[in-house]
Amino acid sequence: MIFNGCKLLLTTISVADILRDMTTTSSTPPLTPAVFHILLALSSGERHGYGIMKQVEVDSQGKVTMGPGTLYGSLKRMLDAGLVRESDKRVDPEMDDERRIYYQITGAGAEALAAELERYQRIVSLAQERKLYPKTFAYDV
């Protein structure tokens, strides 16, 4: 087709193509770093608040320390969003403080974490294509 003297190549795009692209790119918005680290910590099992903070520190090789304000503020928003839930279980009721609340990741939380990891994978692939080296990253790779 010629339009204003320019040859145009037309491609057929179906409504299904548009909807698929919309749902795969915008159905799970990017996570904040705090939410990402909390979900990552909970992906290996239920934890109480202090346990989450310690796991975040281990997972990040000491690069991320999460204070109680950030942790519990994030957990409240994550509970409201359905990314985590409170667990009735206790690891060892005789050894544990009954006031501790354990949290577990939900199906929606696992999906959000998986989507975020896919985003990170795309970013890492792009960095590799551009020949960026690990020494430019904040974490040791």
C-alpha cells in the first residue's frame, strides 16, 4: 500500500494478539525491592518477621538489611494485596514465642515473584547483549 508517497507494509494483528501482550506485560506490575526480597525469602518456606529479615540478609549476601518498619509496612500491604497470608502453623510451639506471626507466600505471591524474576532475566540478557560485565553490578555475580 502506498500512503503519501511511502510504501507501507501492513501486518494483520488480531485482538487476541493485543490482549495477550497486554496481559503478559501489565498484569503483574514490577515489585518494590522490599516486596521482592520478602517474597524471595518466603519462597523457601514460612517465616516470622525476624526470620524474614535474616533470610533477606542471607539472600542478598549482606547487601540488603531490612528494618522492622519496612518489613511490617510491606507485609501489611502484601497481606492486603493477597501476596502473602498469615499462617496458623508454628515451627516448634514449645520453642517458639506464641506471639510470633508466621507468613507464607500465596499463589498470587508466587506468580508475582515469577513475573519479577522473568523481568530480571530479560534485563540480565539485555546487559549481556550489551557486553556489560559483572563488575558493574551491585552484587557479586
